[in-house]
Amino acid sequence: MKKQICFLVLLLMLAAPCQEQMSLAVLEPNGKEPSEDEQKILSLIAAVSSINTGESIRNDIVWRKKWVEHLKETEKTFYKIINSAPPPYTLYYSTVIETGKIDYQKETADLSISISLVANSEWFSALQRSLKAAQAVMDGLNATTRKKDWGLDDWPEQGVSETNPFAAEKKSLIGGYRYIYSSKKYDIPVEFELVNQRGRAIGRQTAKLNPSFIIENFIVKFKSNESSILTFNTVKANDISDNLTIRVASVNGKPPKTARFTISSVSTTTKFPDEVLSPAAGTWTKLQIAYIIETGNIGNFAQIGYSPPEGDKNYTYSDEINNGVAYWIAKNNVTLFNKCPAGNQWIVLIKNDDDANFEVRLPKDKSCQELTPNFSKLINH
């Protein structure tokens, strides 16, 4: 995002009013009518007790009102964060056009490109940091011990405003249910055109983008990327020139310049790096561990029966064995998604020991790390 969004949630320190309890003296009955002085004392005690009770009730009502206003402000703040911001995604489309099915009778061909919708990790990280403030509000409300008495025991799934962003949807589970506190789904149709060298659009296709995320127990959950193939069907062979280009025709039925999120072309296939590198490294890891168990040694690609992915010129794969350590190395040969420079490396290493310990090393470039969010999770597999 070009502008950094800062979210500030003001946490109110709401303290329970001090309620002093009076120890009322009990006048033992003696069978006689109380004297005039005794009647005055009883009247005073009753009056003081009544004042304390009334004051306590009024303080409790005021206290609840303050909390309701605080909850409204919290809901309003997060409603704006979730609903007012531009879609936190970047759409990448490839200018590499692949030829598919050819109909020799009708003299047409299917041509396709790859597209990938990548989540803005910075935006989601900022949202997650802000949600800690919402959790603090929840903790503060629980700490009052008045949540149920005030009728607020179902907050946040049942809000106190008309714009509650935490409105709950119940999901059935075996033995009970869970709440999904909030969800946001986008509906973004993007129309692409296939243009020949004469400037004529010879094919049109719409990518229907429906990214979404949920907030569950104040934890935001989202997909880091969604990749797909966009196919221009039955393009007339006579219209296909040697040089074809891809053009974004519209976004939500309007000119592309009005789009509220970034759309960018790339000169390579747009298969998300995480979808390529993480499975490739995972396969090598499993084969290497199996080989160690069977032979007691580490092995190279050929020895363990590993074949790196083929047909993708974006990466080069290699292996090394050095001082009892086996290395799997992937290097990108091109700039990935216009931000990860060529020459970065993703590495997995396994030591030849009793535990077959392995380690994951990501590129130092953060823009490359963002493209492989699941690569580091190999360590937990």
C-alpha cells in the first residue's frame, strides 16, 4: 500500500465504583415500644441504607453506560478498518500466453494466461495488531464481572451497534458450535482482453475474484494467494497474430484506473512461488529422511530418488553434501512478481544424525519471504 494505515484504539480505564458497606446495628427487641430517640436512630440507619443502595444502583447504571459507549466505539473503529479500506490484495496477470485446445474443424484455439491474487501481508499484519486492542477491551469487560448482569455476555458476537463488525455466524461442530466473529468477502469482476498486433480485441474473459478473510477469536485468517488460469475460448485462428498482448478492460464494470487495488502484469508465469517451492522442498525432505532411516546416510538427488520440478525456467534447483549435511537449494532466475530480485535462495538442510534434524533458510530479502509464507512451516511438518 502506498499509504501506511495506522490504527489507534483508545482503551478506557473503567473502574468499578467503590461501594462501602455499612454495618447496621441491630436493636434487640425488648418487648417495649422504642423510645423517640430509638425511633430517630432507626430512621437514620434506614435512610443511610437507602441512600447507599440508590447510589450503588445509579453508579452501576452509569458504569454500564460507559462500557456500552466504549463497545460502540470499538465496533465503529473496526467496522471502518474492515470495510472502508481498499481491498488488501494485488492482482498479478501473466503476459505469457499459452496455447490450449485447437479445433481444426472450426479453426479456433483456446489461449490462456495465469493470474494470481496476492494478499497484502502488511495490511493484514496491521489489522492483527489492532485486534489486540479489541481483545484488551474484551478482557476489560470480563474483568468487571458485570458482563452477564448488564446483558453484555454475548459481546462481541452480539454487538451494541448497527455496524458491529464482529457479528457472529454459528458454525456447527460435533458436541457444540463455534463462532466466526467477522468475515469479509469481496466480489471483484476483472475483464481481460486478448489483443492482436492490429489492436483488435479478439477475445474477452472475466476473472471473478472473490477473496475473503475471517476474524475468529480476534485472530485474522486469510489466504496468502489464490492462483488460477484464465482462458480465452475459441479464438479464431485467422485473428491470431504473431504478437499478442493482454489488456485489462474493466474492473467492476468501470475503467481499470478506478480500481481500488493494484493490478500488475508480469512477464513470467504467475504461479505463486509458495505453490512451487514449498511442495518441492517438502518432497525432498521426506525422501531424505526416509533414505537416512534406511541407509544411515544422507544422499544426493539421484541417490534418494528426488526429481526437482521440470519445465519452470523461473528457478534452478541444486543439492550439496558437505560435512555430514545435505542441502536442497532453489534459486530464482528472474524477478518474481515484480519485487523479488533474481538470485535469491531458499534452502533446506538436513543433518545426518540420530534425529535427522533439518533447518529452513529463507532469503534475506523480505519481499521474497512474503512470496513463500508456508516455506518456513516445513520445520513443523
